[in-house]
Amino acid sequence: MRSGHLPRTTGTVTVADVAAFLGRDAPGVNDVAIRDVCDDSRTLRPGDLYLALPGRSHHGLDFERDAIERGAVAVVSDRRADHLPTVVVPHPRAVAGPLASWFHGRPSSALEVYGVTGTNGKTSTTHFLHAGLQSSGRAPGLVSGIAISSTDGTAERPVRTTPEATVLHRTLATFVHNGCDSAAVEVSSHAVAEHRVDALDFAVLAFTNLGRDHLDYHGSMENYFAVKASLFDPERTRFAVIGVDDEWGRRLAAECAVDVATVSTSDVAADVLATDIDCSAHRTAFRAHTPVGTVDLTLPVLGPHQVSNALVALAALVARGHDLEAAAHGISSVHGIPGRLEPVAAGQSFTALVDYMHNPSGQRSTVPYLRSITPGRLVLVIGATGGRDPGKRADLGAVAGRWADTVIVTDESPQHDRADLLRHDVAAGARTTPAQVIEIPDRRAAIDRSVAGLTDGDTVVVAGRGSDHWQYFGSRRTYFDDATELYESITRTVGAGRSVPR
């Protein structure tokens, strides 16, 4: 949150203080007071310290002139700035978390912080945790891939799944200032690798699952796992909650260096187990068996994957001593998570949903359920985002085609990749199945085609982007909200409704 500079309770911090904290000799630094620490030249304010980070295509010091114009008083970076006093450190990203935490008075130590990581389910689990904390009488803040919110009612859309370290620690400081006593934080693998969650004191870290994704970044599943596993260290967290329904979770639980509660929907040896699972077209119900008792949960959100997510959240809350019934009540009160099997109702007779499933493991946990609740035709609109692991594209098409009657392949966000090659790879996978495969580049036209001719008992799902509102075509950015577009397509086709119920 960048709504304003927070009042400091630990006294004035100067540039010289920063140099001393970082243990660096910094000729030319002075006793100018610092108002905040910021890593984005576009959001600097007068009196800020500019943390100039090296990036993939640009270096933060490329924007030194902008930083000066916005009032930056000094720089921390891996090389000296041309004009501003500079504290030079070998690895700016590695100091970002400790520096921001120290500057803001170590806010995570004043909060009960729950972190959630994994390939799929992070966002939902984080929202379940937030609701469970509220129902337990706590005052939690929320940092997820779709929302950042505090107890004062302020909310904003995040730029990325997990904010940069300076933003994250500032946000936690805002939570403390607003009277929060806890926080639920979504933690991506990129955030771990890029030191964005360094210096956070987690009360509990939760692991949902691991499936193929982000191999363009991590290189291999082994590297991907290692990054996730590095979080589960006594210096980072006091307790771990680990889903053990896949091989990676079982391995993590066996290797974890902190106390662990295991969670499963099938393994009766797990510490927290779900039984009597009932996933209909309107709700998700199950019984949770925990070390402190058994409780029934009925969730208004859809899909069997949400059983695992809710169970992980419940296990984390119980591990910290929160009342089982209160936590279960809060989790059961979550009526919808944007972009996660989000219903779109425009007066039509068929089921219309928007979902974020963007990797094969996410599809495998969701598409069979969609088939089970669809007596008629199942139509999936899918694609592949550019700049990501190309090895998963054919699998995206193949998994979709195995269960759907019709797969419509379209553009998501090609980024700097060729959109036609992205579609080709996904469609090639889908064509290995009996499904009808249609390729339509324009996403709006693809959605129009997906709803044409649907009737009672049919289901259409626009997948891959969830609640993301932007498509990227090279350097061009286009606003596109799947839920809105699906609603409007239905109204054009069916002639029902006037506005998007969100």
C-alpha cells in the first residue's frame, strides 16, 4: 500500500543509519532523514530512499533522473549512482527485505503471519485463512494475488502475486498501524527466489501442492521444489502445514526442519483429513478430522480442489490454537473468490464460469469435476500465456480435450511470444483427443463462439486468466475482464440481463 508515509515509532532514520545497518562504508552519505524505502522510481516521493534493483531488461539506476525529479535523497544499489549519494551493496535484492523490515520497525513480528505457497490453491487458501481469522475474533490483513486489504476498509489490486519486499513490509506496517493483529500472505516461488519475503517472521507456512509450472523461470521441477522448500526453515517459520496428496508434499513433510501438520483428502495417516466429500454444482461439503476434533464444512465455492485448500487453512488456524468451530464457520462463509470457478449469471439456462486454471495440474483437479456436474456439453475456452514454460502447452490442450466436448483455443496474454505458435501448441495437444477443437485468435470472438447454442445442462468455462484484467501483446496492454466479457457475450446471445453480478 502506498497510501501515505507511516508515522515511525523508532525515531528518525538517516542515510548514514542505513549505511550502518547494511555494514557498508558509504562516502558522501549524510544525515538527511529518510521518509520511506521504495524500489519503484515511478512511486517515489520526496525524502524517499531509492532501492535501485537490477532487472532482466533494465537496471533501477537507468531511472535515476526520474528518481531525482520525484525527490529521492539517496540510493542503495550494486553500483554508484551518477548524482545521488549511494550505499553500494553486492546484492540489492538480498538486502531489500531486511532493510525494509528494519526501517518499518519489523512489522511481521507484531503480527501473526500466515504464509501460503504451492503451485495451485494459494489464493483461495489465503482467502480462507483471512475469513477464518476474522471469524476467530482476530483483525487480519490480507495480501493475495487478487487483493490487498486492511481492517480500515482500504483495498487495492496487487501488481503481482507477492509484492516486492519494500512494498510487502510497508503493507505489513500499514496493517499494524491500522490495528491488525494478523495477516494472510500469498507467497509465490518467484517471491522466494527474488528475496521478496526475506525478513518476514511467519507464524505458520502452508504448502498446498506442487505441479508443473514456471519451469521457464526455475528450469526444472527439482529447482522449483527447492525454492519452495527453502521457505520451511526455522529461521523463517515456527510451524508448517503441508498438503501430502502429491509426491512433492510428502517429500517436503519428510524433509521439513520445523514441526509439521500434514493435510490430506485421502491419506488416513495425515494429521488433518477430509472425508465425506460431496462436490455438487452448487456447493462443496466435507468433514474435517483434526487433532482437536471433527467439524463439518459446507463451502459456497465450487470444486473438489477447494476441499484441500480449505483443509490447509483450517489446519493452519487450529495449529495456532484458534477455535475449530469458529475457524470452520469463517472458512464456510467465503461465498466466492474472483476468478476461481466464478459463476457468471446473465439469466441463461446453462452454467457459465470463469477460472484461473492455467497449468495441467490445475486442470486435472478441476476439469473432471466440471464433467461430473455437466449432463450436457462441456465447452472450455483455453490458451497459453507467453513467456512461460513451453513444455506445458500441449498438455493444457490434451487435458482439456480429454474431458470437454469442445475446446476453443484462443489468445491469453502472448507477451513477447508469437500468439499463433502459442495457439498451435495448445491446439495440437487438444487434437490428440476426441474433443472438437476450434482455434479463434480473438478472445472476445472465442467467448462468443463458446456460448453459441448452449442450453440446459451445458457448461462453458473461460479458463486461464481468472480475475486478471490485462492482456499483453508485446509492449501493448489491453484491458480484458473474462467475467465481464462472458456476461456480455451471454446477453448478446441469449438476450438476458443488464449488468455483471460480481
